[in-house]
Amino acid sequence: MANILLLPFGSAGDVFPFIWLGRQLIARGHRVRMITSCLFEEQARKVGIEFISLGSKDEFEAMIRDPRIWRSGIGTKVVFEFAAQSVEPYLAAIESCGKVDLMLAPVTAFAGRLAREKHGIPLITVHLQPAVFVSAYETSLLHPVIRFFNKLPVWFKKRILALPNPVDLFALPKVRRICEANSVKPPRSLWREWWDSPDGVIALFPAWFAQPQPDWPPNLLQWTFPLEDLASEQTLQPELQSFLANGERPVVFTPGSANVQASRFFAVAVEAVQRIGCRAVLVTRELKQVPQNLPASILTVDYAPFSTLLKHAAVFVHHGGIGTLSQGFAAGVPQLIMAMAHDQPDNADRLERLGAGTGLSVRQFKPERVAHELKLLLDGGAICQTALACAAKMRQEKGPSALLSWIETRIARPPIPA
């Protein structure tokens, strides 16, 4: 049995894949502990993961309520600044755990890499979305200008990508100071030196969604979407079950679990479905974002496991987070994305290129446009067939045994006595 630490950073879409990993590793007989925001303690403990709370609910809420968080470019700056501020408490929590044989963490958990350099603990970097890879061959669509950038010769793109990266401007100064305080040589660049752990990298999305590129790290294992939503621990609410059983398949809308600034999203959703006369389920933990006095054809719930709910959906409309997107693929439903920031534009672009849905910008997400796109998606056709084909691909994916065996090869082993 190994002592394994999981260090997710972010919202439910960032944390639930690590809960999936923890569930699998516990089944293999390992001791698994998770360090992340206190908001996820209940979910982690439900599957048997030991939990170490990081920060307060107020700190996490302050970040997601910052209006800049959903603005393209600026939102990423907010996230990386918050990540840099979290290094010291993260590191203290890691060091409180005693003997640790392996850590798994995203790039934003900088304390994981710091602990590797300081204590020699093996670290596997876990990438949840293709947008994390900065490739000169297929550069992720983090901004509309990338469409033109991707038409340039690879040699020229490599020169551009060799320039200073904004991530270093956002987080590196703080990380450097913490490294020096811990007698660790600081990186000259976070994304060039600390982005991918030398011990191993996992990409938790399939090759049919994002083909590996020549400049991806060589010590990488690409797998598939983890699809964790605690469906086995939480059933659909009785009111929702009744709604689904008594009418046509609804359109499901969600702006993401961390989006507490989605009043416009829901106002557009309500007007669009009323224009075309279809039923809808609105999912948000911030219920006050939803318009009041809704008709009986529209139901609002604070949470529902998508792996269960989407079996009953006609179309899935959301923000484009990778976890949400993958649940749509698994359900085989056509998807409509309102991409805002972070990896969402790239995920929407990949969805469109697959032919399994449509992506809109925030400006394009208006009642008349959404109603038009919904009518196209509800009428069936090629997009619906492609969505079903994506679900079929996911059903054909192999179980996690090979992934877990690969992870176990990275576990620190005690030295052999002379």
C-alpha cells in the first residue's frame, strides 16, 4: 500500500476527476488523501478519500465572485494569481502528511512541484484539458486570434511561443519568493520548467478529442475522460424525477458549478425555450440567478449528477468546461456551448470540429440565436448522429487498470538494502 496525495485546484470540474482517481486508487489498496478547498470535503469523504481542508469557503467564494473570472484572458490571470497565493498553505498541508509516496496534481498546484523539489516526492502532473498543452503544431484556441496563428508555419509559431508567457507574469514572482524561502532553486519559467513533471504526465481526455502532438512531453500517458459526478452517491431529486417522467425530453442548461454570475445566461435560456415551446431544466447552485415565476415547463434544481440527468435530455447547453462537456459526450446528446474564458473556447472549437455540437461566444448568446440553434439541434440530423457516435466511442474505452498500473510505477520505492 502506498501513501498517495491528490492536490486538485479549482471548481468541481477540476476536483471531480481527482475524486475519480482517488476512488480507483483506493480500490487498488492505497491510502489516498486529498488537499483542496473545504467545499469538496463531503464529496471526497463519500468515496473514502481522507481530506485535508485548504483555506476557507470565503476565500474560494471571493475568487469565483470576482467579475473578472469569466473574462477571456483576464480570468486566467485571476486564477493563476490565486494559485500563487495558495502555494504556502498547500505546501504546509503536504508537509503535515508525513510519509508520502506519490503526488498527483494539476499545473496550478505549484506546491506539488515545490514539494517534489524540496523533499524528493514523485509527482505526476494531471492535465484535464487539451488547452493546457502549449503546442506549436496545434495551438489551443484560447483566443479568436489563435485561428490565424494556427495557419502560420510551425517554425514561426515556435519562435512566437518562445517569448515570455503571461503565466510567468501572473504567478512566477510569488512562487520564486516561496522557493527561495524553502531553499529550493526557483524556476526561470513556470510553464517551461514546472508545467510537466519529469516523473510523469497524464492527459485525461481521449485522442479522438485531441490528438497528441510532437511537442507534448515524452513521459505522457493519454487516457480518457474520468466522468466522475458521484452519481452512485446521489440520486436525482424526486421533483426532478417526476418532471422528467411527465413530458418530452427537456433541454438542460448549466453555466458551471462555479459560475455565480450567470443571470444573463439563464434569462436567455428561459426566453429561448419559450420561443420554441420546449421544456427545460436549469441547473445552478445559485438559485437567485434564475428568473422568477417560471412556467411549469421549466424546472430549476441546485444539483443533479449529469451522468443520470443527461440520459433524459434532448440537448445540453453549458459553458464548455471539460468535465461538463465530457458528460455530454457520454450521454450522446448534441451540445450548445457559451464559451467564456479559460479552456472553454478551445473545448467548444473541438466540439464543433467533431461535429457533435455548436459553440457560441458570450456576445452571440442571445435569445434569437439560441432559439435558432436549439431548433437545429432538436430536429436531429448529422450533429445528433455524431453525438451518438461519440458516446459509442466512450463506451468502447478500456477500463482504468492500465492507467492505474502506470501510476503505480511512479510510486517511490524504499531503497534496497546493501
